[in-house]
Amino acid sequence: MQTINGLDRIGEENAFAVLARAEQLKADGKDVINLGIGQPDFRTPEHIVEAGIKALRDGHHSYTPAPGISALREAVASDIDRRYALEVDPNLVLIVPGGKVTMYLAIIMFGEPGAEIIYPDPGFPIYQSMINFTGATAVALPLHEENGFAISTDDILERLSERTRLIILNSPGNPTGGVTPREQFDALADALEARPDICILSDEIYDQFLFDGREHVTLLSYPQLRDRLILLNGWSKTYAMTGWRIGYAIWPPALFDKARKLAVNCYSCVNASAQWAGLAALEGSQVPVYEMVKEFDRRRQVLVNGLNSIENISCETPHGAFYAFANISQTGWKAKELASALLEQQGVATIGGLDFGPEGEGFIRLSYASSEANIIEALSRIQRFIT
Ligand code: PLP
């Protein structure tokens, strides 16, 4: 069967393979601690679940408008106003089945042979996978440990060419937990005034997971970028709703209708009850979010301190998201081999850094979206294994 060449170049997200293997080992009776998958271990708050159930009971069983129900699009705009005091036109909000869909839409909109797209390395693996799929050139933007894995504007500017069409940014970042300081974004916004042809995809899905007094800098706060900024966000992480499959994007006016058409061609609309649940999330109490983030902060400290006390492992303190990116280069292990050995021999699931790009070699990602007891047990198993 002849399929398109792009399918030979497409990648995937190894976190799902690790999840499947961890589940298999558990089913075989092994005691497995999963620090691999990137999702909160909390349940979706009860009032959100109830709103989803009520929507089904109330008969919300039909298609909704493709961009989402208007109350939800308006609630997204109000939420941004509440959190950042920034105005967003609800007509530019596109409700999508998960934050990931926005990167898919944005990358196929700009990617084709001859085009260049800049993406963070180490970074969320789907960026590079989708760029390769389109035939565009994936231009890696290395993130450095000594820099706290922040994005460097100088590094971006060095990689611009006449063919650059899209720059993908992600702060707080997966897999590193790196948070990019405001000065870097200020400098980028200034520099890109000379390049109005370049679009930006800012993946801000971890915008509520910040620690040590760090503030989130949303790219929406740069008026000079608004006409070419695609903002990716959603409910998956903030409200522990990964399985509901709902996210949102804010598109620039010139691109909104193109994105809407792609959505209509692909999935028609997001399932109605998830949209009503998403509305309850934004309009209801935010206390569960604050409590979850507080708990993650505690676990983060346990995990990072524990990692730093293991011989030959070191870990920069991550200031955002819910991942620690531990440097294992002194252990003598390659990242993927170590992740695999830890899972098979110690029952600890982590992700080898290479799964996030070549710059991830020498690191493993550990999610602290797991109980403190699990983290402590995982640390002692890792210590035993390494030493
Ligand atoms: N962006 C980043 C950086 C992520 O880490 C993830 C999920 O892990 C997503 C987007 C996708 O989120 P969703 O589950 O809403 O599709």
C-alpha cells in the first residue's frame, strides 16, 4: 500500500509506550511506581465531574459549534482577563480536543518542504515529529542545563533564516521544568518586529505550575506579537483533566478561520459534556488548583533533594511544570538504557531524555505527579540501583 512519505518520518511520544509497559508489568504482579507519564495523579475536582454528568443528563448530546460553545469561549477570555488582566476576543478562541491538537493544527499550517520551524530541544516530542511529518526542516533550539533550561533569545535569533515560518516556545517547559525569564521574551518580541512574517506558537499548558515565586510570562502580553501569536493552553494539567480531551487555543485573526476549517475537516467539535465540564472548571472555585500546585511544590523539593543526594546524579531545581530533569551523565549510563533498566529491574518508570531530542541525552525525566511515598520509594530504588 502506498502511503505518503511523511508517515515514514512521523514520530511519537514514548511516554505512552512507557505507560503501556508499566501497566503490563503491574498486570504481571510487579510493584511499579510510575514517574513516567505527564499527568496529575489527582482526580478531576468533583464540581467539574458533576458538571460533565449534568450536561449529559440535560441532553447535551449533539454537535456543538465547531469552535466550541460560546459560553466556554467567553469563559476562556474572562479567565485570561482574571489571571493576566489581558483582553482576548472570544471569537478567536478555538476549543480543541486536547492541547496537543493546537500544535498539530499550527504545524501543518506552516510546515512544508522548504519551510523551517524552530522548536525547543529537549522539548515535547510531538513538535519535532509533526515538523518532520510535514517535510519542513526542524531547527532545534538547544536548551541548556546551566541556564535552568530557559529559552535564550540569542539562540533563537542565530537560527532564524529567510525560510523560518514558525517558532515554537514552551515555558514552563516539558521535560525540563525550565521557566524562561521575562527579559528573554522582551528581547524576542523586540527582535521579531523586524520579522512580521514569522508566527509564534506559545505552548503555555503549564502556566499555573510555577514555584519559588516565579511568575508566568504569557506571550499574550506582547501587543506587537498578537497578530501572529498562537497560544496553546487547556484543561488537562491545570484541572487534572487529561482523559477528558479538551484544550483551547487563541489564534490571531488572520489564522482563526483556517484553524476552524481544519477543525471542521478533522473532528467537527469537542465532545459537548467535556465542554460543559470545562466551563465549570473556569467558573468554579480555583482552590483545588492552588492546592494541587502546593502539593506538587512539596513533592518537587523531596524529589530534587533526593536526586541530588544520589551519587553521580544531579538535578537543577525546576521552577515550573511537574518534572525534574536529572543529569545522569556521570553514572556511565545512556539515558534510554537507564530508564529501561530502572523500569524492568527496579519497577520505576521514568523517561529517557533522548525521547525529548538529542539534547536530552544524559538526562532522565521524572514526573513528581505521584505521591510523596511513591517518590521516596522510587528514590531509594534508584539509589540502590545506581550505587
Ligand atoms: N504541551 C505540552 C508541553 C505537554 O507536555 C502536553 C502534554 O503532556 C501537551 C501540550 C498536550 O496536552 P493535552 O493532553 O491537553 O493534549
